[in-house]
Amino acid sequence: MAASVRAHANLQLFLARKCIERLEQPADPFWGEHAETVDRDHAVFHLQLAYRGHLADLCEQRQRTLRPVTAAQAVAMLQGEPIPEIAELAEKEELQDWLKALVSENFLPGVETASLVNNSDLIPVSSPNALSGARALSQIADELASLFARHRDTQQEY
């Protein structure tokens, strides 16, 4: 049996929480000074996949097999077909810093932050933003879980 996008969203949210838990524990010595970046990026990646799975689930509930990356993209793909939950998420993507940061994170350092020391590239540290720290990521995971549950309850009313 193939896994549903809803199950995939749930799995990704679970995996994100596991990565966030690792951020709160002593760093894995294997990763050295990059341990926090590894766990943060893994958590953000899983949160992104959970969000994308939720968007796909909302589309599938309306018999549309779409795989949008953002709610704004879903609105364009739906060509005017109103799905209130997706419209809500598209608005949140514009207005809420945490969701804007989540959907726009590309995991690469900005060009202006790269530098050379002794002719060696350094991996720059990301600037703090809405995705910085275990507490912020945990709050994002909680917010996504709450949105998912509310939207799923609303979908059952149809």
C-alpha cells in the first residue's frame, strides 16, 4: 500500500521533532563545530517536507493531485479554484516571519557572507532568523501541527 501524503506529512513532522530534540542535547562529536548546523538543517528540511505534504493533502481532499512547494504556488496551480485553507496559508506565508522563513529557506549561505582565510573557504554561520534555535523550531513544529489538525478537521466537514 502506498503511503498517503497525509501520512508523509505526519512522518516528516515526527522526524523534525527528533532533530529538534538533538539540538537540545550535547553535540555529536562526529560533526564537530557543524553539529548544530546539521541538526538545524535536518529539522528545517523535515518541517518543509511536512508543510509540502500538508499542502498536497489539502489539494488531494479536493481531488487535485498537485505537489506545490508553497501555498502561493498552490493558489496559482489551482487556477482560481478556492480552497480556503490554502488561501489562509498563502496569506500566512506573506505575513508571518516564521512561515516565510520556512518556505524560503534554501540552506545555502548568502554570497556576501562567504570569505577566505589563508586561501581556504570558510563555511559561514547563518544569520539568526525565525529558524534559529531549538525553541523557535519547536514552536514552528507545534504551530504546523496545530494548523494541520485544524485544517483536517475543517476538511472533514465537507
